[in-house]
Amino acid sequence: MEITGVNGLGAGLATAAAPAPPDQAQAAENRNLVRAVKAVNSAETFGDQNELSFTLDRNTHLPVIRVVDRNTRKVIEQIPPEYVLRLAEELRKGNE
């Protein structure tokens, strides 16, 4: 079986690439996440007025996923909820 690139170039079997250094691997993962979010938003999966948003909470450094109204920027849904983030923040402060 022969595997070629999207443009039809290249021949032979696909070989496993050497593992990327952590910062390059993280950058590639971030690019993939950005592409996935853009695809979801362009498909209007959450409605024509809403979009998906990924951020890191400033205090806890935990990932936060939000569905946001495109016009008003109002948060419609958030995972984890704000109270969970504040609880995590308080727990972190208590352990310091």
C-alpha cells in the first residue's frame, strides 16, 4: 500500500517521526485546538449567534470552556462553572 500527500506528491510508506520537543509538541497541540474551535464555530454548532471559546483562568491556570454570544459577548455556558474555579483558587491558597 502506498501513501501519498494531499497534493499527490511523495511515495512510500509513512514513517513515524521522531518525537517533537515538548514546546513544539505543545505548540502543535495548540494549533490543532485552534483549528478545531474555528471549525466548530464556522459550522455554527452552538447556533448562529454563539461561539465556542477556550481560555485559561488567570488565578487557577485551569482550562475554561465557554459558549459566548457573539454580539453581546455574554457567557451562556461555562465549564467548569465560576464557583468551581473560585473553590479551586481557595484550595490552592490554603495549600501554600
